[in-house]
Amino acid sequence: MGKYTNIDDPSAHFQTLRWTGNSSSPRDLTFDGNSDMQPDFCIMFRETGQQQRIITDSSRSWGSANNEITWDGTGQEGNTSGVNTGAYGWMGPSISNGMRTQAGYSSNGYSNTSGRNYYAATWKANNATTSSNTDGNTTTTIQVNQDAGFSIVLYTGTGSGSQTMGHGLGVTPNIIMTKSRSNALKWSFNSNVGSMVYGTNRMINNTYGIAVSDTNEVTSANSTTFTGGGSTAVNGNGATYVAYCFAEKQGYSKFGSYIGNGNANGTFVYTGFKPRVIVTKKVTGSVGSWIWHDSRLGQSTGSGTSTGTDINPATANQVMESNSNLMDDYGDIDFLSNGFKIRDTNNNVNTSGSEYLYMAFAENPFVTSTGIMGTAR
């Protein structure tokens, strides 16, 4: 029998953190995982009040005022507010074990205003080192972490319905999220988990909408490339794009779906590790928001209450609802040593008979590479 996992310490590849702003500029924010990690991809938001979910990465130059894009918007790169281009270059650069708030952007509320609370989730790719990839019929610029199943892909569209782009993972990605950098267009979320199939249906990051039929975005993927259809969301002629590709790794990441039962004694989902972060999205039935769960933001205790693990302890479960720009207090989930269990009847996480996609990333593996059991909750 082979090793259960090749990733004994998920914090070498993925970490989250929370902080309270102090208005210093710049300011270094240090991770607290078992390993030091220099991140290459980050999703960040303010916990108090409304703020867009800002995405930056090292392939597109950390900290550039025209670098950021938003999960919950359609603006082109650098058009965070939808009005002011380049207004919120909030982070940069990454440091050897954390992130640095960008000088000059601490006072606008996006990263370090005094007394405000913030959150970031970060992934490691290849320490900002990119390379050209010619596996497809279009040359891409990639930054890859094959061990953790994550790559950042930059490319220029051709408008052809058969444009292929190399992703560098060495295995077929389970999830591909694509955004136009040069045009104000929707995100394209394509997947091969649950009922979702490349070339058959897709979802959009910045809407509540369920999966809909679509044969014109990411139409297929294999161990070396993915194919862009004729949709301008993924392949407009002369437009520039960024794609974030994820492939499942046992003991570290799990991508799948579950069926809701409408009961507070909800579905149990086996992941093979204790999750740190679980992202859920309704796929079938009525509409439902993207929900971001992190044990740092509060988790169910199984008795109707929940607690946070870091600053600003939760008095009720806190989740990031990406479409409303707000924190909320529904969607209770038990974070367990080998998976998670739904503890809420809210339609965004548990409508009876509806399918929900999930993306889960580990805090601890259930079993290490040497056969040692992971820690319980």
C-alpha cells in the first residue's frame, strides 16, 4: 500500500490569517502555520462592513495598483470598484512567511485601517517564478505547484473555439476559474466534479446562479491542457486572461458535491483531512450564494453554538457570502478530523434534494505519510 498523502503539512502550501488593522503602512502580516510559506495567490476581504473580495497573484506582479481583480465583480484587472481604475492595489509583495500591506493603501479600508478586521486565504505556487508552456496551441505563462495541485495560467485569447492552453499540473484539473484581465466580463467557473462536466455546464463566481448549460466556455481538459470555447468569458480575440487551476490531492484538498437534506442533522462529507477552509455553492434547485467557511471564522460545536479560533471570536458561525460583500452568520458546519458535517437548514448550504459543490483545503491530514493519525477537532 502506498502512502496516504505526500503532504504532511498543508501549511506549506495553503494558509489563512486574520488581523485587526492599525493604519501602519507598510505592515508585515506573518502566518502562524507549522511551515513558513511565501504565497503566490491571495483572496482577501474586510470582515466588517461591505467590501469586495479582492484577488491578487504574483504572476501578475504583486502590489501593482492595476493588478487586483474581484471574486464578486466583473470589472477588468485594476477596476476593483467598478468605477475607479487602479484604486486599490492593496497587497505586495509577499514575504518569506506572510503578506505585506501595500504602502499608501492602508487608509482606504481595503487592508489595514485601524480597528477594522480583515481576512486572507493564500496559496503557494512557485515563489513568483513563471515559465512559458507550449503544451497547447497557444503559449501560456504558468506558475505551478504540482505537489499541491495548483497553477496560475496567463494567456491571450484567439476567439477560436478550439484554443488549447497548457496548465502545467501534470494531471487533469478538477476546477478551472477564468477571468478576463482586459475586459469587464463575468468569471467562468468550470469543473468536472459532481454533476458538473467540462463542456456541458458552468457557474459564475460573481452571481448567485446555479449551474447552467454551456458548451462554449472551458470545453475540455486533460493532464496537460484545457480548451477554451468561443465565449469571450474565456477566449475573446486579443483579450488577456488569468486562469486558476486546481487538482485534488489526497490528504490536502478535496473537490466534490453533496446532496442537502434540509435537516440540521445534515450531510456528512468525507474529505480525508481536517479542513481549514470549505467553499460551498448551490449547483441545482433555486439560486444560492457562494459561501466561504473557515474554522478561524467560527465553527459549529454541534450544540447550536459556535466559536472562533482567532481574533474576534464568533458568537455565531461567520461565513463570507461572496455575492453580498458582507459577513453573515448562517451555514453552520462541523469541522471534523476527516471531513465536515452540515449543521444548518439554510438554503445556501442545505436545501433538501439540492446539489452543492464544495472545495475543501486541509488544516491537518487524517493520516500522515508515515501512518500517524491526524488530530481530532
